[in-house]
Amino acid sequence: MRMDLTRLVSYILVVLCMTTSCSALMEGLYCGKQDCYDVLGVTRESSKYEISKAYRALAKKYHPDRYRNEDDKAEMSEMFKTVATAYEILKDDEARTDYDYMLDHPEEYYRHYYHYYRRRMAPKVDIRIVIAVTITVISAFQYYAAMFRWSSGVRYLSAQPKYRSMAMSYAEENGMLDNLRKIKKRNKEDIKAEEERIIKQVLEENIDIRGGYAKPRVIDVLWIQLLMSPYTIYLWFAWNVSWIWRFSVKKEEYGMEEKLYLIRSYLGLSSTQFEALSDAERKEFLDEELWIKENFDSWKAAKEEERKRQLAESARYKSYRRYMKKHGPGRMYFDD
């Protein structure tokens, strides 16, 4: 039954092709109603060299610049485009293979349209190269932005009297100012510039800046993070399994690291934001035992009440409340 149905479909396709003058040459594909081989005057057995030779001869013959008459120039321009199109198709092995397949199987017109426009619309550059270049640019910008923030933080600290004094004391103790004092012929500007350089050097080597202004690390850029992602995922799974085993199954006591992790999770802070907090703030969290959820909820409610109280006592907030009570919400006034 299936064989009879297949033969019937094949017979119908043949009849349709005969009654509608079915042709392998379709408008809008390749060379349109013209045969690309006929356009260049070659055959399907012609080599790439023969196709290139035929194209050069025809391109020279139909080049519009050889003609002065406008009508001739327009006609030759169309011929030149047709020859160039045929050459673009036949010089490419994959495009030529698809074209030959279309000549041999004219009934598969949907396939021909798909392959033709997929090749034309596909990007000319390998998508892997595009992705690699994009990641590289993002990584470079990421590192540059982090370095800029770090430099800005160092410049800010070097302008503060407290940190300048600490840096100069450190430089004095470690003999970094000895060479500066030996040179007496330097002018004041040079001495000041050298002092600034020493201060920045001391701060860069010794200051511990955390948070968004921390010293950038190559390991934090996107490229390295992507390369390390399998290892990172493995560590994440291993950490979660270890946590469940130690604290849910074996009921172990939390260590300092685990307590700080729970507190950070309850606060909704990233590791960078939590590291930016002062040691006194983290000590307060530990003293309050905020790794216990009930303690954290009580602490958070108390903080919220304190914030509301301070806001209610604020002169600006009182002025706003008086205005809202007098005029009401949603009203706008224009006073001269």
C-alpha cells in the first residue's frame, strides 16, 4: 500500500512538471531563469581555472566603463552584474554543489530556497570568532574599569591627610625617603612630585581597599571566569553537598566562615559588598548571633523601627509631612 502511494505521488509530480513547464531555473535564485554555466559559457565539467578565465574575459567585455553611450552602459552594467553573479556561485564549492543539486532536482524547490537564502543571510565571519572577540573586548573593558576604580581609590586616599601621614611614616621607616633627601639640587616641584609617587606606591602596596574599589585581579575577568566555569560549578555542587551533609545530616556546629555566610545571605549582600563592610560591623553581626534566622528577623525589625523613628525626627521629613497634610497628594502649585 505504501509503495503504491509513493508511486502515485511521484506520478503526480511528473504530471505537474509536464503541465506547468517545470524547470530547475527559478526566479530569485542564483542566476534566475538563466543557467549560470551558460552565462559564463562553460559546462558543469569545467574546472575552477576555466570558470575564472571565462569570467575575466566576459567581465572585460561587459564592463560599463568601456562604453560611453548611456543606453549601452546601462545594458552592459546589467550584463556585468549577471556575469559577476554567475561567477560568485560557481567559484564557491558549496554554492556550486547546491546549484548543481537544484539543476538535478527541480521539484525540491523549498529546499533550494532554504539553502540559497541561508547561505546569503549567514554571517560572513565565523560566529566563533565574533563570540571570542566580543568576550575579549568585554574582558579588557572589565579589567580597565576595575583598574580605573582602583586608581581612583588610591588617589582619593593619597589626598587625605591621615593616609598621607601614615604613608610618609612608613616610607621613613623603610628608607624610601633617603635618596630624596640626598639630592639637594632638585627644585620644590620635583621633590613634591617624588613624594607623591612614594605615597601612592606605599598605598598601592599596603592599603587594603575592599568592595568595588578593590585592586583588580586577572582571575576576575570574563574570559578567565568562563574558562574556570566547569571547576566553579564543581566547587558549587561539592560545597552544597558538604553543607547538607555536615549541618543537615550530622548536625555540626557552624564555624566562623559558615556564620558569616549565613549572615551575608540574610542581608542579601554579594561577597564583594560584604567584604566592603568594616570589621566592627561584622563583629556586631556576630555578637548579635544573626546567623540564627529568628535573631536576624528581630534585629532587622528593630533596625527598621529605628530608621522610621529617625526619619520621623528629621526636620526635612516633618516639613514634607506638613506639606502633604495641608495640600494633599497629587497637587501641583506654581508660586511666583
